[in-house]
Amino acid sequence: ALKLVISECKPKAKIVDICEKGDAFIRE
């Protein structure tokens, strides 16, 4: 699941953004 979130996030995105999107994806 984390790989999918990282793939969706841009490579330039910060780690914090990835964590925030990951939490939102898991919650949804």
C-alpha cells in the first residue's frame, strides 16, 4: 500500500507530504 502512495506522490514531494497523503489514503 505504501508503494502505491509513494508512486502517486511526486518524487520531489517531501517525506512529510508522503506521510500525510499516506494517512489520508489509509483513513479513506
